[in-house]
Amino acid sequence: MYLPKPLSSTSHVRAPGQSTSARNLHSAIVSSIAAPPFDEAATLRLIGYADGDARRLLNTLESVARLLGAAPLIDEALLERA
């Protein structure tokens, strides 16, 4: 009996802040969900928290946008309080 080999669940993680693709993904998500802009420190903090997981970054950005949607700019201090 042939059993197919399961798909690999290996993920490749990059160091936070060292990947332009993570920054590009962050920017694309923020603009697609109409979230307020993030300053550099808040952006790096969220990218670090996501730890290379795009789903975690998307879910976190959506949650932050719901909580802080009226803020003109999301900085690290505001992110901490959320």
C-alpha cells in the first residue's frame, strides 16, 4: 500500500529586521487593511514578534488595527499599551 509522504512543515526564519521582505509584507498588510502608519520601532517590534511567520504578522497587525484604528501613528509606546 502506497502512503504519500506528508508535506514538510519546515519554516525558514530570518533574523528580525534583517529581511526587506518582512518589511515589504508589513507595508502591504498595513495598506491593505487601512491601518494607521507604524513608526520604525513599532514595525521592527512586530516583525520580531512574528518571527518569520507571515500569518502571525497578519493576525497581529489586524488585531492592533482594530484596537488602535483611530491613532494617527502607532509607535512602540502605544503598541506596548495595547
